[in-house]
Amino acid sequence: MRNTKRYATAKMAALLLVLVWMASPAGALVVEVGTNYVDAGATATDNYDGDITARVVTASTVNTSVLGSYRVTYNVTDSSGNAAAPSVRAVQVVDTQKPVITLIGNATMSVALGSSFADPGATAQDNYDGNLTSKIVKSGSVNASVAGSYTLTYNVADSSGNAATPAVRTVTVLADTTKPVIALIGSATMSVTLGSSFADPGATAQDNCDGNLTAKIVKSGSVNTSVAGSYMITYNVSDSSGNAATPVVRTVTVSADATKPVITLIGNALLTTKAGRPYVDPGATASDSVDGDITSRIVTVNPVKSSTPGFYTVTYDVKDSAGNAATTVKRTVRVTFWTKTDGDEDSLFIASPLDGSTYYASADMGTATLTLTASAPVGTESVEYVLDGTAVGTSTNPPYTVATEIDPGKVGWGEHHVEATAKLAVSGETITAESTFTLSAVSSEDDANGNGIADNPFATLPWDGDVWSHTVVVPDTNGKRITGMARFDGIDEGDDYDVPVVLVLESGSDDAQRVVSVSVPRALLTVDETGVVIVQLAEDLDTLVGSEEAGLLLPEPDGQSFVKGGLYVEVSVLTSTDGGLTFDEMDEARLKDHPVDIEMQGIEPVDGANVSLYKHPMFVDSDGATGLAVITEEGSWSENGVNALTVDGDWVSARLTSLSLIAPYEPVSKDETPAGCAGGSLNTTFSNSAIGDVFLLTIALLTLLAGGGRAVARRARTTQHP
């Protein structure tokens, strides 16, 4: 028994000695926060069981994500149940890493002297504390008003007392070398009248550092308004850095009179005159605020050559006694051959197209017909025409008319040249003449309401000889309304060779051609007047004037039927004495002495029928917003004003002493029912035809126009109707 007890005691003692040895660590173990902790463990031996390390039980509280002191405890029991004394290892989790400071922006910066400096700052980050930006301590400052180099230092420490490496920013305040800028208030050159007062408007000054330096401007020089002459005022300024601005100078002229005189034209700014007649310029007047009427001092430069057709510019200039020059005033003078006068009998003139005129044609209607006419000496055998270098035809009878097609798509818009050669029958001698005209497309802006008539014909056709030819398709009927217009001027009573303005309009094809010719004598207008002849035609009244107006034209002439192949034709002449600013329709009283001729070709009357031309009153209405329009006037169809009627086969002509709507009629046959004016047989007869309308508009100015000043439309016109 005694031996057994000793044995057990010895065994326990051996075990305890091992465990005590295990519980004697060599100080606390240090671990960096945030790292992984791997425990080294412990061994255990027993006097009886021997190595029992595998039975060691470890208990650990170590958390490396949190700073602090931790314990790892080791326990073991041998096979006899003897428990060893626990062994403990101390573990210390610590933070030894410094925070990191990062500058926002560059480490070196510069600012202009006098400006403001906004420090962009820095950020700080720590491995344990995270964002320490708010705890950054900045030392140093920047004085932007004093040039030099400044240092800003940024420091921070974490909760463990680890101090970051300081971050440093160097800021340089640059010296000011920029000059202030002076700006004049008002003009650099000024004029004042002698004896008046002068108030200097001054100047302003601005500096990049000092800002507004206007109050520091130093002005030198003065103006003595009691003594005429030129004076200089100089403005200077410097900023606080001593930078001097570039001086600015104002020149002030003191004169007895600083106001320019004013020149006023007598008559219109656009005049026309007849070649071969002396051009007498109507002149101008001039007035001055001090000198009064100085018309006698006007210097006129008049290059007009009345013997040579063309456009000339007359200029008028004047200065007052103080040397103030008026604004130059100009007048455009067109010299053209309108009619022949004494001494012109042996000359050849191209009457159509008139030299310098413009021919406006529809841009989308294909070819147009250009009519060439001339006024040739008595005894002329023939006149041959060449258009843009190509011979286009010869005529042997006055007015030596040749019609030729011109295709803008091929020949192009713009200027075109005509040359005429007259051959005298007896001597065989030839005479030549030339004419240049401009082919231009009709603009939709000139016909805003789309009815075919230019909204302001005097403005659109500003010169004698200008022509308008325009075809529009009327949506309600799908028919074509053909419009021709020509601008012309009146003549002197002494012009004996009055040859009319002729408008020729064609509708149909070569197989069924219908032609209307309207001839207007220039004697309708006096030398002080200008006018526009307007001709519109269509195959039915709905197309010509619209269904509403067409309804007012019923009933048709009693017992009459519209002639097959005929056309409804409206003829108007507008007159103006102010260049088209205002205008009236032609007074019918004048037509008694100077009737208008009309011809219509292509009619197909019933065999043996008596064809007549009937007319219905119409008038031209003017609206500032929509332009011109032809309106039905109260009345009925009649033959009044239709004189000298001539019928020859498919051709009918008459002399009109009343302008209005004209149409051909024939008596109703026993087997025929009269057709309605506003449609009826007209639409039935023609709307299903395969004929393609071709519009041809020509102006035959068979002699050249009368002399004297001509007015030109300059703005929208008003109108009065008789």
C-alpha cells in the first residue's frame, strides 16, 4: 500500500512539472492589427502517459481586428484524470502603421498677385482608423497680396499615436506685370460747334489685380470751345504694382458747324430717257443747318450719254462753309430707245426684248417663247435675229417678228444677247443693232396669293420693257391660268412713231394652238405716266376667276353659245404718276382715242356662224396682304366697246374702247343648247382634252419708248378703282 501511494504521488508530480513548464511563456506575444494570428500552440508530457500533446485543449480570445490584450489558455488531463495546471500565453494586438496624407491638386501652385487663393486641401487615410481627413492639421498660409513663396504643411496622427509623414504644398504668389486697360466712353473722335459746351464722356480703367481703377485715371488736355481747332485729351493710369496702362487719346474738333448738309433729289431716284434726246437732269437741292440753302454749291457728276443706251449714275455732293460734306446722293438714269424721232428714220432698233430689260418666266413650265421685234428703216427687205450666237429666224414684214423657244434649263438663267441685222432692199446695205436682256425665274414671293399676277407689278417690273410670264395650275379645276404683264412708259405728244406694246399668249399644242394677242398703244399714257398691261386667259371661267366670281358672270349672252376653241381673256391697264406707289385702272375715256387691239386665233366656229366678241365688266382689286386680284363688276355681257370686229376662219379681232373680260360667242344653233359661262360645255369640251398647254408670252415693243423722267415703284402700292 505504501509503495502504491508513493507511485501515484510521483506520477502526479511529473505531470505537474511538465504543465508548469508549458505555462511559462517568454513574455506577451505582439501581433499587428489587421493581420492573421496563428497560435504556436503547446506540448504536454505525463510521467505515466508520456507525450499527451494531442490531448491539449486550447482556448483563445484573440481578435486581430481590434486593438487590445488577449489570452490563449492551454489545458490537458492524463489518462488517470489528473488535470495539469492551465498554461496561459498573453497576446497583444497593436497598431504601428502611420496614416498616409495625399494632397488634392498639385504640390506646387501659383497665383497672380492680388487674386484670391483657395487651398484645395488634402486627404488622410489610416489602416485602422480609416478616413482621418477631418483630423488633418494644416500649418502655414498664403498672402496673395504679397508676392513670394509660401509653404502649407499638412499633419495627422492616428488613435495609436502613429504620426503620418507630413505633406507639403508650395504656393508661389507671382508679381503683377499686367498693365491696366483704359477704355473710352463714347467715340475717339468727337465734334462740337464753336461756342457750345463740351462735356467729356471720360473713360474707364480695369486692372487684373486692382480691379476698377477708373477713379485713378489721370486726364491731360482740355477743349476750348470758344476757339475753333483740334484738341487732344489723353487718359493715363497705373496699378498698385506700378504697371502703366497704354495711354488712350480722344480728339475733339471744335468747328463753327459740325452738322452735315442734306441733299434732296428733285424728282425720282430712277429716271429713264430716250436715246437721241438731250438729257436734262432735274437736279437736287441742298440745305444746311447754318448756311441755309446751299443748292448752288452742289457738285453734280453727270456721265449720262443720251446717244448711248445703258444705265448711268448721276451723283450729287456738297459741303457747307465749315467743310462738312453731305452724304452723296445718287440717281440712276436709263437711256433707252423707246420710239423713233426725227433723225432716227435710217436706224435699226431692237424693240423686243428691250435692251437692259428683264424677262420673268415660270421656273417649272419648261420652255418659254421669246418674241423678237425691231423697228427698221423704210425699205427694209428683212431682219435676221441671232440669240446667244445662234441664228433663230428672219422676218420680212414689219414689225419683223420672230418667235423662238427658250429653255432656261438649257440656256440658263441670267443675261442673254440678241443681235439683229436689217438688209435694205434697194442698196443691199445691212444695219445691225444689239440688245441684252436678263432671263429670270418668277419668284413665289412676288406672287404670294398664287393667282399668277405679281402682287406689286410696278415693283416687280421696275423698268420699261420688263416682262412677266407666269402659268399657274388652279387646284379646283386642274386648269391652267396664263398671265402676261409688261411695264411701259408714256410718250410725248410729239412722238409720231407710236408703236404699241404687244403681249402674245398661246395655249394648246401644235395641233390645236390658240393664240391671243393684245396690242396697247403707248399714247394711252402721257409722258409723266408709267403703266402695266395685264392679260390673263383660261379655257373656262372657273379657272380664270374662281367659281365664286364665275357664278357672278351668269347668265351668258342671250341666244349665244361660247365658240369652240375660244378663250376667256381679261385685259387691264394700270397707270401711275408716282412710279407705282399708287395707281388707277385706265380711264375708258382715253380708250376712245387710243383703243386697244385684241386678236384671237384658233377658234372653231360653226360653219356660217356670225362670231362676236362679248365683254363683261371686271376690275383689278388691290390688297396689301394678298396682292392684286381680278374681280367681277356689276353688269352684263354686251358688245358695247367692241369695235371693228373682223372674223376670218379661225381668227377674230376687234378694237376695244372698254377693257374687261372678253370672250367669243356665236348664235345658238337649232340643235344646240347654250353652254354655261362658268363651266358647262367649256369644261366638258376642254378638260378631257389631251392637249398640253404651252404658255408663250412675248412683248413686242415695236418702237422704243418715249423720253422724260420715269418713276419706279419702291414699296407696296395702294389703288383706286374707277
